[in-house]
Amino acid sequence: MGLAKIDELVNEIKQDKRVDVSEWREFRIGDLFDIHPTKNYGLTNQKLFESSGETPVVVNSSLNNGVGGFVDLEPTEKGNIITFSDTTNADSIFYQEKDFIGYSHVQGVYPLQPEKWSKQSLIYFVTVFRNITAGRFDYVVKFNRKIALELNVNLPVTKDGEIDFQYMEKYINEIYTYIYQALI
């Protein structure tokens, strides 16, 4: 599939999936997540990447989901979390599905209630998180965990005012289905 077709799909999704946020509620990120540096091996790049394998290494990058390569070392972090680099802008916010190895200056965003956060709800949150940080940070005004913890995000809520995880999961699943059907 070419880039033009992907762009066309994205535009269709944007038109079909407009979200009514009038009933959403604001949440402080620090009330939902703990943010701290990921664990790393403390190796030089040459040593860290000298052997290839299947364990992703999440580095300070806004490309390739933040993954700088794959090695045959044991993961230092569990998957199903969000990561970002505190040395760049906020374009480095990604969902990490698999267990991985951290890297210097990569922050892990760990749900305070992990049992409530599915892959789909975290992917949804990444989009919200990226939108509130877009264009606000750069190499001079760095995005870091102290700032991230204090940011407020608007999320869908149930009638009881609690985060509507089912809504987020359903929304992401509908997008996956839409893209899948468009590709076949």
C-alpha cells in the first residue's frame, strides 16, 4: 500500500470518527500514571547493540516507535506501558506492547491501576497525550517527567464520572477494523 492510500485512509477515519468531547472530564496525568526512568544496562551503544536478537531497545527517538534496535539481552521493562524521551520534544511518546530494554533518558509512563489499562486504552491515551503536548516542547524547552505529571488531559467518562475505558477500547478497535477492511 502506498503512502497516498494511507493518507486517504487517515482522512476518511478523521471524517468518520469525529469525537464529541463535550461530556469528557479533565484528569491530571500524575493522578493516573507514575513516570520514572526506564532501567537500562548502562552499556555503550557499541556493547549494547553488538548482538542482534528479539528484545527491543527503546531509545531517544521519535521514529520507529522509539525502538533503536533489537538485542539478545533480557528485557529490563515490562510491556503495556507508554514511553517518551526527556531529551527531545514530545514526538517520542509511544505505546510499548512488548517487554523491552530501556535507555538513558527514556521515561516510562506506568499506569497506577494497570489492571484497568488495556493495549487499546493506552494507545488511545497516547494520542490524547501527544495532542496536548504537540508543538509545546523542543530541544530548548524540553519535555520531561515533572512537566508530564502536571499536565491535564481530557478523557471520556462514564455516567459516574470515571474514565470510560470501554469507550477508548471500542474506539481503537473500530479504527483497527476500519483499516483492516480497507486493506483487504
